[in-house]
Amino acid sequence: MRRLLADAGKLDRPGLYVSRACRYWWLTAPYAGRDPKRPEDVDSSGADHALDAMRYGTQRITWATSLEIRLPDHQDARASLR
């Protein structure tokens, strides 16, 4: 995740962008400390919910690629309104 954030804006590498609308992320993530026993992890004694959510999302990106949206048939939709 650290690498994706650092590579944001580079044309030859994938990057991770965080919207300004993610207020909780911006209020907590820049100040999160590292776990003294596991330097690759965030110290969970602080507010780490936004970073956990981001980590889960980046690790499971394949979920979004297999999304299939089925729209109802117009005739079926009219029949259900009656």
C-alpha cells in the first residue's frame, strides 16, 4: 500500500489516489504509527480503521473486476408495478 501511494502520479507505474472527500482517512492515516513488533503493520492502538479498509480494498481488487450488473427488463419492471 505504501508503494502504491508513493507511485501515484507516475506514468509508468500503478498508483493509489485518495480523494479529498475521504476526510477520516486524511485525519488519521498520515499520523498512524508503525507497530514496534511488526514494522510492516500499523500500530493498532490508534485509529487505524481507514488504513485497514484501504488495505482490504487493495488486496481484494479482483472482486471489482468480476462484477456483473443485470438490469431488469422493461416489461418485467412494468408488470411488478401493477
